[in-house]
Amino acid sequence: MIDSTIQRLIERTIDSPLKLQLLLLFCEHQNYTGTPSQIGQRAYRDIWSTREALRELAEDGVLMIQHSNAGEPIYCYHPLPELADSINKLYVLYNEPIERDDLQRLVRDAASYAPYRRARSGGFEQERYSYAF
């Protein structure tokens, strides 16, 4: 059974497989810094989804933006104190094969409703539609 603090972390913050991959990368290499394009290359992911995931992780308090390099922000691992314990638990649990499957299932489930949660909380700009009758 997965700890409730880890489950909340996944539901609220690590709500996509890419975010989980990036979090694990930063947990493994805590002094690593990079631009979205550098991190995307290292994670073998496209720049657009990587950029969005990094931005959301920074907004949610997992990463910090150090400064900008030629127009691109540089991200580093710097979780908020209230997230640090849950992140460490998740990282340790991820190294257990059975729990890893459960964690990945939770992340996939969270990913299915993440866009709606972010839209409801104001993360995405809501579009207005007008209908002509």
C-alpha cells in the first residue's frame, strides 16, 4: 500500500509519466541544472512537453529557476520543505519493483485527469466560445 502523502504528491504534483521521470532524474542527480532543451535531450523527450512539465514542477515547488540563459530558464532541484519528505519516500519506494508498478499506475491515473484539475485551478487559460444561433 502506498503512503497517503505519496499519493497526494502524485495527484497534485507528479501527475504525468514525464514529471515522474524528471523528478527521478533530479533526485538521482540533485546538483544537476539545465535548460529545458538540455533536460529534454537527457531524458530523451521532446522540448515542448519537457518545457511544460518543468514549468509546472517549478510552479508546484519541486524545482527552482536559477536564472535565464539566452532566453531559456535554468532549472535545479530545490523542493519546498513540505514536499521534501514525500519526494524522498517516493524516490525510495520507486526502487522497489512491486511498488514501482503501483506508483506508475497511480501516475497514469493522475495523468488522465490532470488537465481538468489544472484547468479548474487556473493553470490553463480558459477559452471562451460564442455560439451563433
